[in-house]
Amino acid sequence: MSTITVGKENSTSIDLYYEDHGSGSPVVLIHGWPLSGASWEKQTAALLASGHRVITYDRRGFGRSSKPAAGYNYDTFAADLNTVLTTLDLTNVALVGFSMGSGEVTRYLGKYGSKRVRKAVLIGTLGPYLLKAADNPEGVDASVFEGIKAAIRADRPTLLMEFLKNFYNFDVTGGKLVSERVLEDNWNVAVGASATGTLACVDAWVEDFRKDLPQNDVPTLILHGDADRILPPDATSRRQAKMIKNVKLVELPGGPHGVLWTHAGSINKELVSFLA
């Protein structure tokens, strides 16, 4: 199993599981909560077919990576990404983040700059700032996130299944764009993640990325479903697109949050074209 060590907790190392396939221009795919790098299967196939080297990794606490009790914040996640890029000596790389993974891309560019990065893609993006505040009236009330954390503490497996149904707008797309087997597979990955990390990441969602965004000086593509119930575009992508210098925003009609699966054809077409 291929792993990269990003730290240590007591007597054990903190290792990130990764896969590295193909050759050509490198693309790093960063997954969403509460899944793993395996959630990129449809994009990995398309990018390999178009001649890219494709690297996926599992965020700490998720998939086959170590499950430490700490480090679930974007400064640490960005440092983990930096260790992946430096360990594999990746340059002229495209960073592609989905949902929570979009935060890694944004914070990485904010902290480490773009010397290794040629392009960025944000799919179902988290930014620029989710929490409602005096200077961020478009944000979401803090009570919503407290409610999610309470539900995770009370019954994590049930909360995760309800989340995944909204992730795919399953009442609309079920049996058409996504099957019950996909839901089950995602749930198995999600329920196998660190209970500590699953909970702690909710606080990471509400980090403020507004100071990171001006540091993004690479061509950027934002892809977002216009029917996203998890991260509605009015609160996220439409606002973030106005804060990035060189950006293209593409909205996917009828797209839920889980567009990597339901709208894979459209995502892959945009991705391959943009990264060419």
C-alpha cells in the first residue's frame, strides 16, 4: 500500500494513502467529506484516457489513511497536501478539489503560493465563507452546523445516510442518475471514516477563505450543480467566482452536490478541456 507520512501522533505515524497512475501532465484530485479518493473513479478514468498522470489521496481520517485524533483544520490539510506535492516532487500540477477538497486547494494557494500549480478546479466549492457573520450576511446560521454535529454525536451512521441522500438529491435522481448500490457503497466508505474526524471536519467547513482567494493567481474552473442542497451556489460558487481573478464558472442544470457521479459526463468534458 502506497502511503506518505505527514506527521506523528504518540507512537504512530500519520500516513496518507495515495494512488499514482498514468503519465503526462499531473493532476491531483482531492475528495469531499465523508468519502475517499475512490470517489473520483469516473474522473480518474477520463483523465488517464486523455493522457494525464492522476494522483488521488485520502484525507487524514478518511478512506485508507491514518485516523488521528487531531489535525482536522485547513492549515493542517493544506500542509498535508504540500507534503504530498513535495514528496512526489510534483510541479506544473493541476489541483482539483471537490466540496471539502476545494478548501485544500484554496488554502494551499493562500499559504504556499502557485509555484508548483498551473491550474485549479473547484467542484461543488465550499468557499468563500459559509458562516453567517456581521460582515458575511449571506452565510449560514451557526445553529445549522451545531445541529449537524449533534446529529453526528447522537447517531453517526444514520446522519451519514441522510446526508448522502441529500448529497445526490436521491428523491429526484435515485434510480435514474444514481443507484441504491452507489448510496450503499458511499455509506460504507463514510461509516468507516474516523468518528473523531467526521465530527471535527464540520468546524473546518466554516473556516474563512476570503483572505486566501486573492492569492489564487492561476486559471481556475468552478463547476457547481444548480440544484445543490449541500452547498447551494448562491452561498458558495457564485460568490467565490467574483473573488478570483482568472475564473470560469460553469453551472450544471439539475446537478445535485454529488455531480462527480450523477453528471460525470459533463464534469469530465469540462475537466479534460480545461486541463488540456
